[in-house]
Amino acid sequence: MTKKIFSVGLAFSLSIAACSDDERPLSAEEATDSVNTMLDAHGAGLKNALAVTNEGLLQSLFQVLNGGYCDGSTITNTPRLAESAWGAMDVEEEAFDLQYAEQASSSQVRYTVGPEIHCRAYTNPSPSYNDCASELEQNPVVWLVRSPEEGKLHVELLLGANEHRVLKIDLDENNISGEIDLAVLAKAEQEFIHVIDSDPPLALEAKGKIGFSVARIEDGVYTINVNVLSDIEVIAPGRNVPDTEFRLAKAVPALVLEMSQPDKIFRTTASFADFELIVPENDYCDPTTKDCASLKTINVNMSGLSGVLEIDGIDEQIRFTDVSIGNQSATAVYGENPVVDVAWNTDSEGKFSGSLEMVDEGLKLTLEPKLDLAAAISLSEVAGSDAPDWLQDQLFEVMIGGPPKAELLMPKQNGCIEFNGIPEIKVLAGMIDATETNNTSSELYSLSVASDMCMVGAENPGSDFLFSYYEEGSCN
């Protein structure tokens, strides 16, 4: 239940402008009509702008990753980003109904979320629905609406008996802007009265603010900004296990989404700074049967994540530009033991660019000028003998490049691309040069595939090296 109530705020996590002290009168009827009209307009507009992500290449890729794609095949059961992105808001939008409205003052209207909305995941009547309704009664969810001036609304989300203002939103016909305060959200969670959970989670600690804005430039053209307004830190205490910790450095902007339905372009620009995630190896420990103090943590660190990802619905091409994981390698540490260390293109500020597209011959990947990847993986401490030999303690060095560029093709066979087993990869331009070293034995395995040749499944693969499953061969 805790997660459900607070997901209301996250679904809306929208930076806020200061409101005037001079409030205009607002009736429940006007508030209800204005909120729903604005949300419906933005919802329809965003769904339209996002529709480019539901077409062509993305759906073909989804089929490839799920086993195979064939020319002329019917595309079904593929993710519908436009629907899912706005669908999280649809449920809570139902709260803005006259039956839930009350006139808090001449200029403010309150909407108290009822169990028929909040507990709709449970059958009514049922014990689970009754528990949910009881918990909601003790931890109310309220939307507060006022209108600082005609055509503009200010909305706040109040959680808990003490009505903590965790989310503030401003919206008008063309814009939505908001801010979520994680410290206030954590305070509301700390005061949450549990009815359903017999062993509720320990109190969450958090700080930091996230800002969000949505601007409609014209019909079907939107820009969305996500800002990490201050350093974020979230600590979820564990019961008999280490705490789960998450940290993200301030970044303004952190993420910019640009959508244009007329041009069928969806562009994402990321500029995230330092990231750290610490999780315990187990989420539960029984101290009567195990030494819980000996549990280890997995610590994931990245010095940043930046780059541009663009989906072109007309050319049916995905383009990525200057993709980087920061000026240092990305690492994962288990206890005191490094298990993953990844870096790429260290001679070009850790950036690479390229594109992915479906052509007549198959699925084509272009890299400009190259991808020079180094990855050290040692899973012996984490997975033990369950990990394949080539993941126990291995160093991978892979260079896919030109000059001036590398082009790889996963060719169609009889009009189909199959991703089951070991797919054939044709080198159209550039080359593949891979080296794999076992750090324990110092044994080494190399694989090179020249231009106009294919990387195919090896007839007699070994078990000690991943690359031994492949060899250079003629293309079918």
C-alpha cells in the first residue's frame, strides 16, 4: 500500500512557479471542468506526439528480441509507449470528479481520493479491498486546486493525516510544470499508518528535489524537461540486512525530451551526473538461521550518463550521438570485490555515435567512427559455479570500427531475422577485433572478422571463452 499511495505523486512528478497571493474565486464546478479539460488536452496531445515511438523500427526490434521478425508479419502485443506513459495519470485523473470535491474556501477546492479509485486493484467487496480502504482512511490522499489567474491552475498533492505537500503542479492550456520534494515525501512515508502489512518497512530517509515541465510548442510538438534540482539521496533501511541507498547528483537539465508528430521525431538528450546505487545481496535475512551481519552489498557507480537518442519515424532509424558513461569507467562492486568494470572509447572522451535501422537486407548497425569497449567481469564471488566459465574472471576487449565507420548487418534469412541461438553478423565496413583474457590462467582467445566476412557460430566452441562460440566465416 505504501508504494501505491506514493506512486500517485511519482506518476505526476512534474518545477513550479510562485503563485500570487491574490486568489481568484474558484467553484468546485469550474475547478473540475478546468482540471479535466487541461489534463485531457495534454494527454491527447502527448499521446499523439509519442505515436512515432509505436511505429516501424521499434516494433520490428521488439519482435527481433522476442525471437524473430519476418517481412510482412503482423505486429501484435508490442509496447505502446504513448498509452503507458500517460496511462499512469489516467487513474488519478478520475479523482477530479464533482462527487469527491468540496469547497475548502472561496478560492480552493479539495478532492479526496476515494477507495473505489485508490483500491481498484482489489475486488470489492473483499478483505483486501476493506484493508486498503481502511488504510486509505487513515492515510488520506488529497488533491488541492486553486486558480491564481484565469486560465491557470495550481494543484498540490497532500499525503497523510498531516497533509504533507509532496507535489506541486502549475498547468495551463500549453504548459505543465511541477516539483516533487523527496524530503517531504519521506516524511509522509515515515508517518504512514500501516494496516495491511504486518511487518511494515522501516522509515525511508530522503532529500533532494525533482522538477519537471511539459511545454506544447504547437499541435503535436512537445518539449519535456526533467531537472534534478538538488542532489538526491534516498536511504531505505533494511531489516536485518544492509540499507538500500541511491544517490544522484544535481543536473539541470538532466533529461530533455523533444517530440514532433508532424516530423515523426522523438529525441532524448541526457545529461545525468554522478550516480550511485547500493543494494544488499538479499532483501531479507532471518537472524535465527543466518549470520545477517555477514551479508554483502552490491555497489554500482557511474560518473555520468549523457548523449542524444533520436527516433526518426520517417526514415525508421534510431540515431545515438556522443553516448557516454562519464569520464570514468562504470563499476559494480560486490562487498570489497570488483565484479564489473566497463569503459568505452577512452581515447575520445568516452563517447560514441551511430545508428540502427531496418534495411531490405536486415538489421543494420552503424558506428562512427568506432566502439572500443573494455569490460572486466568477475562473477565468481556473486554466482559461484552457476556462472559460465567465461564470466568467472574475464577481461573483454572489443573494437568495432573503421575508419571511417563500422557497419554491421544481421541479415534476413528467407525474409526473417531470428535471434534464437547464435545469429550471423556480417561486417559491411570496418572490422571486428576481439580479445578475451582469463585473469586466473592468463590464457587468451582472439577473434577477428574482416570487412565483407561474417561472424558465425563456431563448429567446436569451448567453454572457457565467450568468443570461442564464434568464428570468421563466409556469409550465407
